[in-house]
Amino acid sequence: MREIGGYIEFEYYNGSMFHDSAVALNCGRSALAYLWETKKIQKLYLPYFLCDSVVNECKKLKIDYQFYHVGPKLEPLFAESSSEGAWLYLVNYYGQLSNEEISRLKVQYDRIIVDNAQSYFQMPVEGVDTLYTCRKYFGVADGAFLYTDTQLERPLERDESHERMHFLLGRFERSASEFYSEYVANNDFFDNEPLKKMSRLTQNLLRGIDYSGIEKIRKKNFAFLHRELGHKNQLCLNENEGTFMYPFMTQNGALIRKKLQQEKIYIPTLWPSVKEWCSEDMLEYKYAEDILPLPIDQRYGEKDMMYIVNSIQKLVSLVESEECTQ
């Protein structure tokens, strides 16, 4: 029987989720688990430049995997013919892989999976298994979407998020540093979580978001940083809509990342495990070391972008001058 009365909970939102027609799951690695079960995946070709959560999920599911390289434009360098039961896993880094290129790769390799975790607003190519995660874009504790033409034959348990919301609620009213350990713990939580449906709480929060406004802000901030920093960026980038972050690649990126913390600009390392899989002379090692993913999300405007630009330019010049005097 439905409860009547008592205290009022979160409001129920009536808007649409951006990927309303996709399968709504608890996290990105569950999208891979879903495909493994429905597509009978036996082997994955993975890029070296990759989050270790994908590799860990392969190990958990006992999926055989083999690494391949990516090129100077973050494009896949894969020349093999995939065998029966094998799939090519494509990471759309910072939205740099166009749908035209994805379509071409689909024709060439047939069995491909596109990871659009860094390109939330890029719609999938028809007939291509494509996954998205929500935590990189919005203030939610979990959530992922999967476009696929197959459906699980068993019912899924629904996830619950209420016990994992504290770091988000705290961050809303205080500083990020106070709740950072909880944020990390929430990320680690999904290492052993089974495949589940997206929680009702996360779905509700996603129905209250102004997607159009967020996409415009991200696109504007990306364009601003590219205009100001593009001439110094070692990556050759395409402008795209609503990307994850602006990837600025520079010499001594790791050192500049540390110095930016003193300016209260916190830049993640994507992904530290890459440096364990690769030797220092490999391009992927340099990507992990020297790409600075600069924030461009909906919390920030032009003044914030200018502060980032000024800080980057000052530190790049400082590091270059220090190298010259050594």
C-alpha cells in the first residue's frame, strides 16, 4: 500500500532524460556487462589509452582482451581483422570521433562498441552499440545509458542511490576538498557492483536538467579555450558540441598540473593506469602524462575560462623559462 502523509521527499520532475530511449543502467561498466551477456562477447580489442575500469570489468567477466594504439589525433590505429566473438572497443576521446568516422569503422569492422562517456550530447550511430555515463556531466552519484539492438532475457534489480548522495549534497554547500574522499569511494564502489537498472532517484534528477542550456555552455567554454590556447596545444582538435573537457596537451603537463592546484584549478589525470601498461616512449604514456583536461562544464562562464587561460599561459612560460636556465 502506498504511504500517505509524512514528510515530503524530493520533488518529482517531469522532464525528459536526454537519452530517454536508451537502456538506463547503474554505471558505465554495467553497459559493458549488458553487452557481454546479450552479444556473447568473447574478446575485446581495447585502446591502451583507457580507464582501468574497462580492463577490470573484462577481467571480472573473463573477457579476453588485446590492446591497440591510438594516433596523434586520438584516432584508433587498428588494422587487424576481428575474429568471431571479438569486438572493437572505440573510445570517443573528448568527442573527437565524428559519427561519419564511426559509421566508416562500423562498415569496416562490423562488431564495434562506442564509448561516448566523453561525448554525452553526441547521438549514437544507428545500429552501433553505444554507451554513455552520467557522472562526468551532471550532479548524480551514478547512472549510464546504453543503445543496443539486443535485450536481456532476465529481469534486472533496480539500483538505489540515496546512501551515495552525501558527497554531492556536501559539495553543494561546502568545498569539493571536504568531500573528495567520499567522491573517490563512490567511484570505487562500482568495482564490484553487479549489473542493475538505473536508480529511481538518479532518473528523477536527470529529468530535471536543462540539457539544451548545459550543451550551449559547454560548447561556448570549449570554443573559448580553443581560441585562446589552441595555438599552444600539441593536440590537433576538432570543435564539437557539449564535450567533456578541453584537452590541452603541453610539455611537462604533469608538472603544470601540480602547479595549477596552487591556483585552485584541479585537473584530473586520465588515466594513471595507462603509465603502467605503456613504456615511456609510447604516445599513450605521453597522453596520460601531458594532457590537461580543463573543466568547461555548466558551472563556469567566460571569467572562469579566462582565469584558466591566464594561469595556464603563466605556468607554461614559467616552466619553459626554468628549462632554458637549466
